[in-house]
Amino acid sequence: MKKIILDVDTGIDDSLAIAYAVHSPELDILGVTTCFGNVSVEEATRNTLVVLEKLDSTALVIPGAGKPLFRGPTKGSTVEVHGEDGLGGVLESEPTRQAERGHAARFMREQARKHPKQVRIVTVGPLTNLAMAIMQDPEFAGLVDNVIVMGGAVTVPGNVTPHAEANIFADPEAAEYVFRSGIPITLVGLDVTMQTLLPLTEVRAWRNSGTQLADFLAGMTEFYIGAYQQMYPGIEGCALHDPLAVGVAIDPSFVSAVPMHVQVDVEGILSYARTVGDLRSKPAAEPNVKVCIGVDAERFRKHFLSRVLGVGAQ
Ligand code: BDR
Ligand code: CA
């Protein structure tokens, strides 16, 4: 079993990623850490607890950053994509249990020390918590097995601006700090996630299983697909951004990746928050990131669908 910490800003596709992780026996979830992003950190923590309750999971939930490293607080600007509650309007009640005390960054540091070179951190929100952990402990980067980052768009357009992807845009300085830290990174960006489309017909079929969980996940995902149809006319479904990062933690062969030197533009105007890969045949610096550029989308989608509602549910 691979020990993982899942860092989320729950979020509809974050919820699908949590369900996929909880239902995957290859993964030992040490904890789910939360960050601002799609919603405030308080809402992300609440949503994460609610999703885990629906999954009958008692995984630890540890709240983290409420704002970017160096910029003012941001309230998620993705109401159209994730809904007012961050869950496409399916949130009915508050969670019955509380999050842990302490901070996400401290939790990451403690777990890396407890299980040296064994912890895989999967981030599917802004990189603020991870950057804080690296800043707080100079040995931390060397104690982590690797980091799988859902974020960025190295070879394709962004989704917030022509060049910037949402998780990097939310805290570009944190992303740049992480990329410079020497921590081993696999970047699961829009380069590959935009190829992993989940069609509406599959989501409607979830309801046939007749479980509360299926209705809950189908309700939010139908909302998400509606948002995709507004944003990308003609698209057949929604992108499985955050689930693909979990998929790579389970089975790295879902993707193909190339080592590359990647920097985040933290100052630009037109290319602000862009993940700039040195694609030249003679790059100016050593690679710091493995950038995913290919995905076996069909195999991944089938695997995700076979797990998301629970093993044997479909
Ligand atoms: C990322 O942005 C968020 O809206 C999603 O949850 C995902 O993590 C995709 O750009
Ligand atoms: Ca997310």
C-alpha cells in the first residue's frame, strides 16, 4: 500500500478524487489536508468532511492555508464551475464530525518524518500547504517519496487565462517555490487532464445503483458537466482533473511523462501564473519536474469508473 496525503480544495472533481482514493485498496490515506481555492478553506474542510462521511471513511482531515503565501485572501472565483457550496448545490447538511486540530503543513512534515521516503503527496488544489511545509523544514523535501501535482498547462492553453491553470493561478509563488525546492514532482496538468472526459451518460448511469453515494456524486457531477458545456461548447462531459492525479498515484502507467525544467511566471501580465517549460532541445537548466504529456485516457476512465462508487458497485 502506498502512503498518501491528499491535499484538496473540495470542489466537485476533488470530491470525485477523494471517492476514487478511498475506494482504492492500493492507497493508505494518512490524511486529507485542505486549502482555499475553489472555495474558502473553511468550506473546503466542511465539504471534505461531508464527502468522507458519504464514503463511510474516517480519514483524518487537517485544515490548512486560508490564503496565498504572499497575496491577500481570495474567495474562490469558480462559483459557475463548482456552485455556491463548492459541491454543485448537493450539500444538504453540515458534517457530524470535526476536522483535526493543527495545520496541514505541520501534518505533512510530521508524516514525512514518521515515514521517511515513503509518503506520496497528491495535491489537487493550490500549492500553498506544500510550499509552507518545505519552507518550515529544510529536510522535508528530501524526506518525501514524491509529489503528484494536479496543476499547470505546459503545452496547452490555461483555464483561467490563456496561459494559467486554476491551481497555479491561485498561488503562483507557492507553486514556484515548490518547483524550485528539489522535491520530486510529477506534474499532472491540463496537458493530460483535458483528455480525460467523463460523459454525462456514465454519470446518469450511476443513479441506477440506487445508493445515496451514487446520487450525491451524480448530482454534483451533472452540475459540473453543465458548467463544462457552458465553458467549452461542444465538449462531451467534464474533465477528470483531480481524479487523474489520484490515478497516477495508483498506477503511474496511466500517463507518460518527460523530465523538463519548469518555472512559474509570477510577474508577467499576459502570462502571469503560466507554467513555462523549457522545451528547447538544449534547455538552460536541469529538469525539475516530470511533466505528463500523454495519457491512456480510456484505460484511466474505466479504472476510475470501476472504483468511484465503491469496489463492486458497478
Ligand atoms: C483544477 O482547478 C479546480 O477548479 C479543480 O478542482 C482542479 O483542481 C483544474 O484546473
Ligand atoms: Ca481541486
